[in-house]
Amino acid sequence: MIWFGNRDGGSLIGSELNPINPADRGFTVGQGVFETLTVRTGQAFALERHLDRLVRSAYILQLPEPNLAVVRDAAHSVISANLNAIGDLGRLRITYTAGMPEHLPTLILTCVAQTPWPDSTTAITVPWIRNERSAIAGAKTTSYAENILAMAVAREAGATEAIFANGLGNLCEGSASNIFVVLDGEVLTPTLASGCLPGVTRELMIEWFKIKEAELRMSVLEVAEEIFLTSSTRGIHPVVRLDQRFLEVGSVTSDLRQQFQTLAAREINP
């Protein structure tokens, strides 16, 4: 079951139906935003933080402000409708697009089972850049072709993520994750000015563990003692191979991962 409607309301429909109008600008030109959340034991983790970012992304794309009461109700409905299918771990996606010209925006929510990530991961750097001066910098948009192509290259290289620099040659982010490095025992992550997405897990890491944001050259990846990725579905994910460099899962990353899991388990909406 999926939830389909607009900012004023909607309902659950069968997943075999195709409710998207061909003239929807989310479909024709990618004018839409989205959020992906982890669902644990029937509850969406950090829902309010994701909704805050949904509103910010919609503002950047000049979409009408989402009706969060409708989104909350839709999230509850679609999770409940798919609870038997997703079990203890699921993935909720909220998609909000421009809709048709002179019509209300389209709102679609889906909830499916989430396969757990392995304990560690691999990544490559790619030759393309993030534009830190882009009109949509900081927005989580449905214009995802660049990420998909980068991920295809990563998979061809046997990796699960592609790491981007920005236009200044600084470390930015992964195609669907934020990146952290451990340098001389200190954990650092690129600033939002780098053009990276303001990830919800990134935000929690900074708040909970007082991690510093810094301008980091791409060369930091050659000397960092530890590297890890974060995202809503990955959590804290240690990188054990980056390009041709092999790394250990270090004590800093391991400790942070354990602490994050403990704190996240205490409160579903931190």
C-alpha cells in the first residue's frame, strides 16, 4: 500500500496503481523533494527532523509549504498498512513534488522493508563535483540522475558509495551520505558551505558528540586514520576501502557507532 494525495489530504491506495500524472513537474523536470527515514518496530526515526528538512527543501525549490499535519497522518497510515510486510526494519519515503501547473503539489509516501547494511563498506572518489553555489544546494531533491550515475560507477568498481569534491576541490559528501574523517584522533566533517546535504544523522552526530565542521581538502582522504559515512539507513558506516586504500574499522568509529545506536534506541524522535 502507498499513500497518495496532495498537501490537503489523500488516502491509501494499492501499490499496483500508478497515480502520477504525466504532467506532474516532479516527473517532467524533477521539481520535487523527498525524505527517507528508517522505521523501527513500526515507528519512523527522527520524523520531526526529517519534516523540518522537507520544509526547508521545499522552500529552496519554491514549492508551497508542505502541510505537516497531513504528512504525519500519512506516515502513520502507510507504516501501519505495511507493518506486516516490513517487520522490525523498514524504510519510509516521503516525496513532495510541484504537481501540475496551477494544481496542488503531489504527496506520495511509501514504506518497504529495509535490508540491513553490512558492518562496513567501500567507496570510491569520482571525477565530478558538487556545485556549492548551486541554486538547490542544501535541498534533498528528486533531481537524482547525477547521484545514480555516480553510484553506477561505484558499483562497477565494487563499491557502495561515490565521494564528491566540490568546485573548490574540498571534500563534500557521498552520493547518498555524509562523510566523516578521523584526523590525529579528531573527528571532522565538511561544513554545509561545502555544498553537502544537511543530513539528519550528520546533524545528530554534531549535536550529540560535538563533532567539528571544517573545510577539508580531498587529500585528507589519503591520510585520515578512519573514515565513515552516515545516512538515515546506514547509521554510522565504517569505510574499509576507499579507491585503492584499505583502512581498519578504528576505535573512534566503533565507539561512536555504539554510542549512536544507544542514544537512538532511547528516543524515536530525538
